[in-house]
Amino acid sequence: MLLQIGEFARLTDLSVRNIRYYSDLGLLPPAETDPSTGYRKYGIDQVSRASRLIALKDIGLSLDEVRLVLDDQLDDREFRDVLATRVAGLERESAQITEQLQRAQAQLAQLNRRLESAMPDVSVKTTEATRIAFIREQIGGVEEISSLFEKLFSAVNPAAATGPATQVYHYFADDGSEIDIEVGIPVADDFEAASPVQTRVIESVQVASLIHNGAFNRLPEANTDLLTWVEDNGWQVAGPSYEWNLVCTQPVTQDNESYVTEVQVEVTKAS
């Protein structure tokens, strides 16, 4: 039984244009071509070939690969290798798309928060002197902060803390290669430190302060808001910046939106 190209298109869910295209490539040759009109006719048995062609194209095989499969020029092992290569490629593409999606979602969420929120609620206050047990090191990036806290709490029982843990940022290298940072916890006056932990008093200072409700991986937004406020409101940075972890549950993760962090920077009135 021979079918006109329009009926064949209906049965295969291919457009007439695509049928002609695949026919010209030799992937879907007509069963018969009228020599006088050039009209193409297809056999009912070619519907299954067309369906397989569509399936192979849908998973992203090249036309050359499709031709080899349709013409039975690959044995099962060779076809398996072709499919395995395509699956690996799709997995890589999927991982890249997922990563791009997550970055786009983060950008969208950040923009929505900026559009929906009021100006940051910043206050200028004088802090109380606080004695801390601390470790101070030069690190290559903020991703190393967690290992500093591990070192701190391996030497100091967290039960000794009299307040929330803190990070004190003293210096950022211009080329981004180094951060001079302290990690510490408030302790009682009679606390005795053992190496590598030291103790000192963070003296009473004037700071601009902002409460950040949300994940650690959004702290750069809070710090940017704080420094922008400082610059826009007649103040200038006069010393280190601080992050006090007011609410931080175990295990510590970067994306826990239940965290609460007070972000501070030492300030003085701009001259």
C-alpha cells in the first residue's frame, strides 16, 4: 500500500517539508516517485522508520548517526556506544543548565528582595568591650573560614562561650589573594587560652550595624548595603568589620535562611 506524502505526513507527525528534506538526504527515501510529476509516495511500512528517525533525532543524535542506525550499519554494541556517548553529553549539558538555572534564580531572588525591601535598617551605636578567645590567620578566601572555626572549637569548648561567635575582618589584599581574619567567641574574664587560641578584648568602638536575616551566602549583599549606607550618610570606615552570628544552628551550612547575623563596621564621621 502506497501513501501520498500528505497522508504519510499525517501518520508520522512530520511536516511535508521535513519529509522532503529527509528524503533528499536519503534518510527517508520514497517507495515510489512519479516520473512525470515528481510526486513521492511512501509505503505503510515506512511509518515505523519515520518514527524511529524522529526518536533518534529527539535524543540529539547527528544525522550521520541516525543514518547508520536506520540502515542497520551498527551492531548492538556499536549502537550502545553511540547511546552511551550521547547520554554522557546530555548529563554534562544538564549539569550546566542546572548550574545556570541556580545562578539565574539567585540573581532573580536578589533583585526581587532589592525591589521589595525598604532601605536597609542601619544604626550607629557604641559597642561594649568584649573579651574573646580567638584565632587570627591569613587565609586565601572566605571558604576557609569554616576550617578556622573547626580549629577554634577543637581547642575551646563551645560551652565556654558567653555570646555569639564572630568573624573580624582586618585586611583584604588588593589582589584578592589574602584575608587577615579573626574567628572568635566571647569568653569570661577568667578564661585561660591554650595554643593556638589567644584572648584579647575588643574595645568599645563606634560601629554602623545592620541585622541580616538569612543565609551566609547572602552576607555579601548585607555588607554591600552597610558600606553603601556608610558612604551615603556622611560616615567613613575607621577600622575592621565584624560579623556576629546571633543565630546559627548545627550543622553549619551556607544556605540556611533561618540564620541571623549582625554585620558591623567601625566608623567615624566623614570630615
